[in-house]
Amino acid sequence: MFTLPSRRPNAAAAKATLSAPLRLDRRTALTGLETGSFDVLVIGGGVTGAYTALDAASRGLKVALVERDDFASGTSSKSSKMVHGGLRYIEQGNLDLVRHSLLERQRFRRNAPHLVQRLPFLFPILAKDGVFDARIAKAFESLLWTYDLAGGWRIGKLHQRLTVDEVLAHAPTLRAENLKGGLMYYDSRADDARLTLAIVRSAARLGAVVVNGAEVTGLRTAGGRVTGATVQADGEQIDIRARVVVNATGVWADRVEGMADSGHQPQVRPAKGVHIVLPWAKIRNDCTVTVPIPGRARRATCTRWGDVVVVGTTDTDYTGSTDDVHCTREEMDFLLEGAQIAFDTKLDASDVLGSYAGLRPLVGGKEGATLDMRRDHHITVSAGMVTVTGGKLTTSRHMGELVVDKALGLLGRKAKCRTKNLPLIGGAGYDAEATAATGGVAAHLGGRYGTEARFVSALVDENPELGEPLIDGQPFLKAEVVFAARSEMARSVDDVLSRRTRLRLFARDASVEAAPLVGELLGAELGLSPETVAAQVEQYRADVAREKSILFGDNLLGANA
């Protein structure tokens, strides 16, 4: 069960709600923002802001979290979805980051076993044109030993060298003519958007007031210190009072810093990551396979997610708008080319089922390739506002801990961090292996909601129609939309299809077909007018059409437009 130490001020309240699903009511939250006075206000509902809010709430602080769009709608829903130590960081000489990341990886696996799963990573060794050839494979294996000894062993398996036949057993469509064997090691993957949402909801269960669709338009100041913020939400202006404000807005951090200091010089350097989604039947891998990208100093990962494979790479320098980021035709083409060269299968634009692009907020200079920049986090304090930038998904819990340490210093208080062993909502008591063995709907719901799957199932028991799929060929149920509206603060068709279910990422065209039904279900739950529902559906269709036009350009192969 989801338990807390008895000395926690709100432990009894948390325990009392375990028999019923956590409800996140938007109107109640907005009223709480307006009438409350907070120790800590967190701006930014990505994974770092979410863990900051959870850490602060778990230490007994009064916490508010506001997000301009939707929880995880920025970088935290568009990552590589890896919870890992980072082999590249060893190559960069940053062994301390690797050690710490591997420790945090294990905490994620323990605290959120329903969302973070062990995943094998395969590096094929090729005679030529591979990430690694036979000449440097031995040196790379030494790096893997370093990785294992630095903490990789905690996952329960050490790396191993594979024969050609063993490699092909994991990835049967790999081109075999130059294949000399392979190296396999183990890390983890996670549905980043649902992981972020679980952290946000865990904070809310401990008393934090959390609101999406609440844009900060200005900072409140008094005596040269930031004392809160003004937000716009649902057409209303709300002034929030807080003793400490945390800026956890990622690639938008400089924008918020500029509200406090008109002379602020930008510090964040965005690095773009792009991914495309292909049918699993075209590649048939049972692990993540790392392949080279021709003519580029980076590699791509090919990871299975159900009946699709996500192919992507990160760390391309980016100078465009941080509010309008997409995978382009050129980027899609070079990912397809890399997959086509690595695998003996026919691939073209018509096979691309979805795509996404996101920005990582790197800090540390404007020169050199983003690929070579370190991934350490940066925490600064100015005029009573704590700003956190850099870092990565895997270290988000620790970043939240350090930010709250800074906030407590400003508050003149002390409290021990409690998130190291604090299960996320749905995680305590969850048996991943047993649930996966059940197969079918139970395994699907368990892998998304953990022990809270019973609440989704209860909706179906009450109304069997909610047990029907949103659309044929996809596992998502109507009940999941109802649960998203009642318990996950989903406000729109896009919230449900892009982040609560991930249909937009993994089955873009199917998500468009499902949009009217999602709108109907949301409308009934949230009391939306038919006109509002129709506008949301039309906006979703327009957004997907624009995404496809950027991806495919004038050539709409595979776009089914």
C-alpha cells in the first residue's frame, strides 16, 4: 500500500484516500491557489517541477504547482523515454553523473515499478558501417564493465557479449552480412508523460495544490524578493502568494528569470531530440537496438513499445521557437535511412505512424556541439527565486531534493528528504511480473496505473460500455478517458490523446479517428458545451494535420491525409 511515516502531518489523510481514487478537481484547485498562502510555489509541471513539488509536500511544506499548458506537455513527454545512467557520460569522463544516475534509476524502479521497466540494450558489432566494429568492441566492453561496476549491477544483470546467432535472436531483421556479434547491457525505460503525471498526483495526495492550464504572466515582488506570481487560468487572473518561488520551466527558464530581472542574460541552450514511430512487424526487435546514423556523429536507438518501434536520437543544436517544435522531413529521412541501412527491411515515409520532437534544457556555454555538453543540473538562487535547469529525467528526483534543500534554507527551516523511498501513486505493492503474466486488459491497465488499475476496472463494472476500446486495434478503453477527467486533470482532447494515452505519438491517424469519442466522453465528465467539444476536436485535427505537413512536406506519403 501507499504508506508514509506516521509523523507526516498529512499521513492520515493520505492513508484514508487509498480506498478511493484521488480526485483532481480543477475548480477546487484554482480556488486553493487564490485563497491559499504557500511556502513554495513551483512554476513548471515537467518532471523536475513535479518532483520538486512532491519533495516539498512530503517534508510538510505548503506547496502549489502551476503549469502553463499540461503536465509534461513540454520536454517531459517528448524524451527518449530512457531511465538510464548514460554510457556517453563515461565517454565524456563524467563518472560521478553515471554513478548517481544509476542509483536514481534503481530508486525509480523501486518507487514506480508499474512505469519503469528493465530493458536490454543491444550494440551490434559490425565489420564496417556500425556503431562499433570489432577493433573497438574490446575497448567498449571495458566501458561496459565500468558501467556495471558504477551501479549498473543493481538492475540484476551484467552486460554480456553475444554471438551472431544470439544477436539475430533479439533482432532478426538486422543485416547479417557484416555482423560479428554484439554487446548487450541493461537499463530501463518509462512512459515519461505518465511518470510525470504520477509524480504530480503523488504530490497532490500529500496536499500540494496542482493546476495545469495556469500560465504565469508576472512575478510578485516585495523588498527586492520574489513573493509569488500572477497567473491566467480559465480567463481569470489569480495572484498566488508564496514565501519561495521555484522556476522549473526547463527551456523556458530564461523567460521566467527575465520576469524577475530585466537584465537577465539567457543561460539555457536547447538541444533538440527527434523520434519517429514505425510498425514493430517491420523490425521485430525485442530490445533496444543502437544503430548508426549515416554521416552524423551520433547514434539512434530503436526501442519496441507494444506493436511499434520508436526510432530516435537526441542532442541536435536548436535555435528556433521553443513553443513550436516538430520533427521535420529532413530529420525523418535521416532516421529512416539509418534504420533502413541497419535492418534488412523495406522502410519509407508511408511506414511512419507517428513522430515527436522535444527540447532538452542544457546549460554550460554556447560553443561546441550539444552532443558533447555535460548533463549536470544547475541550481541558482536570486531574489528569493530558485531556478533549476539542466539535468535529465533519471536524476529528476535528486534535483527536486536539492531544490527543496535550497528553499528550506531560504525559509530558515530544516526537514529531511523523504522521496528516496517514497512510492509513487500506484507503485506500492505492485508486482510487475505477475501483472504482465495475466496478459490482456489487466496487463494493459496494470502497466499504466499500477495498483490504481482497480479504479479504472471499477468504472467498467459500473458501466460496461466503458470497457469498450476507444478505437479498434488499440488497447485504450473509454474508461481511461473518464478516469483521466476525474483523477488526472485532463482538460482537453489533446491532453488525453497526447499524454494520458499516448495515442498521438504511437498511432497518430488512429488518434484523429478517436478524437470525437474522446471529446464526447470528456464533455460528459467536465460539463463542456457541445460547441467547446467540437472546437477541441477541430483544434486537435488541425494540430495533427500541421504536424504531418511539417513531417511529410509536400509529399504526404503515409500521411493518410
